[in-house]
Amino acid sequence: MCASPGPTAHAPGPGSAALAASGWDGGTALAPRACTPAARFPRGAKPTPQASLLLNAGEMCTRPMPSCDLGRSTFQNPPGPGLSEQELQLGVNCTGVATLQGLTETSDVQKRSRACLYSGVRCVGSEEHAGVHAQTQGRVLLQTVCAAGIGGTFQFGYNLSIINAPTVHIQEFTNQTWQARTGQPLPDHLILIMWSLIVSLYPLGGLFGALLAGPLAVMLGRKKSLLVNNVFVVAAAILFGFSHRAGSFEMIMLGRLLMGVSAGVSMSIQPMYLGESAPKEFRGAVAMTSAIFTALGIVMGQVVGLRELLGGRQAWPLLLASCLVPGVLQLASLPLLPESPRYLLIDRGDTEACLAALQRLRGTEDLAAELAELEEERVACQGLRAWRPWELFQDRTLRRQVVSLVVLGSAMELCGNDSMYAYASSVFREAGVPPEKVQYAIIGTGCCELLTACISCMVIERVGRRVLLIGGYCLMTCWGSIFTAALCLQSSFPWMPYLAMSCIFAFILSFGIGPAGVTGILATELFDQMARPAAYMVCGALMWIMLFLVGLGFPFIMVGLPLPQGELP
């Protein structure tokens, strides 16, 4: 039992009569019947001398609060109708409102958030104190987005594009290595096959990573999974860096496979982590940052791959090994940031850690509605286990969601946009761009996707997901058709190469408007906590399978097309 604390320094207010019925004597803080020593502030909480209410097993243990007037205190963020005067007195200007642990019915949780939970919610002494928390709210969420993105989808885009710059050098290295071993040079068609294999092992590894992401997200959590994922990055960087010295193109292949595994894990877990950490009204915009970091990674890979930087004949092993830098940045920053509150409460049942994470992510925002939503989902998921991928296809109630996920996840890669980055040099040469200008045209493609990803992030909550998806795919169909016609007619008209190159940029702009970012949000918003990891496994596996098939067949399609050769003046 809690000992009754000493006298407070303030006089009771108008609600003291109601409080007296529960044990308030006007000079000491309330000492309820079932308060145990187990009540405590959570990890990370910093209670002040005017520490507010502690809650344990449905009972309250109050402490002296000399700077708070119980008689005049009200909830800073009103919890809703139905509170008695006594409950308002006990609110003591708490910065957030949580549910009473003893309540079990969801309706009670929603209607009568009676007291501040033991989550470190503090008695607000002034507007200045509240303003400090408000200022930190956006900063912590932004730091979380950046730390997750730099080692997540940034790595995907970066490794997707850096392989394009050293194409000729890696093909020469493969041929020289083979000739040194066997005394015979590789035929041209075998060089093309080896190169296609090097490129396509990346999405093949991504398939394995997508299948690994679901179990990792459940067992380790979202944040720890992203951190552990960097093991693959470190191993791949070592293989890339020493491949030329060791005279082994197989090390490049293995490194690409490992980087694919890393990308497969992060592409599934990063949007899940950010979607669960973001407030509901910004969830779409925060999830769209995955597309922004993908585009940013593509641009950075294209810039670093310039011949003047790391794209030269001698520096290409360092170019491939530079994937280590984003991994190190994530390892240094992400451990300092909170885990997904939804995972902490629903998967682990750790209310204390959940509320501490919410406080860091939200600051002084009203937590009542979000806590009620989380509690409702936790109650609904009690006793349930995480879904397996094949169970999604067996449940009729999820049929529409699964069909949407399958169609859109496959279409995102079958459109060929991501494969084009790996073979961008060949595409622009076929379009008639002079060889010395190709690398700068390639950078332009990445900048186009980055621009549209940023615009989509700003308008997605107002325009909606459906409009961006349908509009993006319609425009891509239009520009793809014109591009095909321009390639076939480029020897007939001198301006056709210009039209072909313009269509490439317009196609990428259209892809960035919707499909690039909205597809990654679907699994977060269409499935609940128990089904979400399995949904990301399905969507990720389909995306990587399609990227593997398109990436493997892309160079052979280009070789087989009898296209006339034109060139921009």
C-alpha cells in the first residue's frame, strides 16, 4: 500500500467536497485503497517535483503537487463529455489523457478517459512549459523519418542507380577475369548474360529480403529490424571493395545479392515503421517519404557515379562499396529514436514503453483519441497471432484488399521504370543522346522523380490516393506509347530523338506522381496490425519478382528490337 504523502502547499478548491468522499482531507494527497509500489514512471520519463497522477491496476496514487491548484485545474486537452467534477479535479492540467488501466470495455475507454496514465504526463505549470514540448514534436518525427529513410529506401534507390555508371568497366573486368582463368575471352552474348545476372541478382536478393521482413518485424520490432539489416550492407560493401583486388566477379554477384536482401527488408519495414509512428492526419505524407528517399538515393547514385567522381575505370569498386556510408549513418542515428508505439502496445503489450514513445513523437498533442484507437485495436487483437502470407489469400473478407495489393504491387515494377535506371545508358543511347551527354541526362531522370515525389508528399492528403494512382498510370501509358512511336520514327524526322528523350522524362514524372509512393502505403492502411507484416511480405515479394524478370529480360529486349539509330545534334 502507498503511504499517505505529506501535506500539500495549496488549499483545496471547489471540488474538495467531491474529493473528500474518496479520501481527500484537504491537506494530504489522495491515498486510494489499492495503490501498490509497482506504480512508476516509465523509461525516459522525467517527472518533475509537481509530478502528477500515478496509476496502477485501475487505482490512482497521487503525489503532492504544490504548484498545481486542484480546485482550478482542468484537462488541457478535454477528454470529452461525461466527466464528473471530481474527475476534472483529478485531471490536474495533464498534457495528455489516457485510459484507466482497470477499464476493460472499449466503450468506457472511449467515453470516459478518467485520469492521466503513469506515462510521464506532467502537470503543466505554464504555457512556456507546454510550448517546449510542442517544439520538439515535429523534430523527433522528422529525425525518425530521416534515420529510417537513409538506411532504408535511400539504399534501394542508391544501389539501383550506381550499377549503371560502371557498366562498361564491370563488363571489361568480367571478361578479363574469365580470360585470365581460362585463356579464352568471353563471347559477347555471354558477357551480356553475365551483366544481366549481376544486375538481376539485386532484385532476387530483394525477394529473399521481403520474405524475411515479416518475421523480423514481428520478432525484433520495426526499429531493431532496420538496425540488424545493416549486417547485409557491411558484408556487401566488403565484397565490393575487394572484388577487383581479388580478381573475382563472383564477389560482385554475391555483394549484389546481399544488398538486395537488405533492400528487400528495408523496403517492407520502413513504410511499416513510419506509418505506425506517424499521427493519423500525416500518415500518408510521412509514408510518402519512402518514395522521396528512393528518388534521393537514385539521384545521389547518379551523381556519385559521374566519371569525374567514382564512375571512372579505377574507382568503380569504391563506388559499389560506398553503400556502407548510409548504413553507418543509420546505425549512428536510429538507436536514439523511439520504436513504433503501435508495435510496442499491440505486439509486445508494453503500455509503458508505448506511451513513452508517443510522448516523444507527439509532444503536447492530445493523445486521448490516439490512445483510444490503439487500445481498441489492442483489445481486438488479444489472443491473436500474426497472419501468415498464404492466410491472406484464404480469408474472403480480405479478398478486395489482397487483389488491390497484388495488382498494384506487380504493376509498379512491370511498368519498367526502376529497371530503366539500371540500363539508363543504353536507353538514352537508343534514344539518340550523344555518349558524352548520357550521364547528365541520367541525372535528370532521378531529379524528375525526386521532384514529383516531393510534390505528391505535399498533396496526397488533399487529393487522395486513388486520384494519384489512376492519374499516374494513365499518364505513363500515354507517354510510353508516344516514346515507342518516336523510337520507330527517329530516322525519319530529325526532331524525333528530342521527342523520345522528352517522353522518358515525362514517363518518370508520371511515375513519381502516384505509383512510386502510394503503392508503399497500401499495406499500412488496408490491413490491421496482425495482418500488416504478412501483407508487406506479399507486396514486397511480388515487386521484387517482377523487378527481377524485367531486369533480366530488359537488355535482351533492347538488343532484339530493330530500332533505327538516330542522334541528337
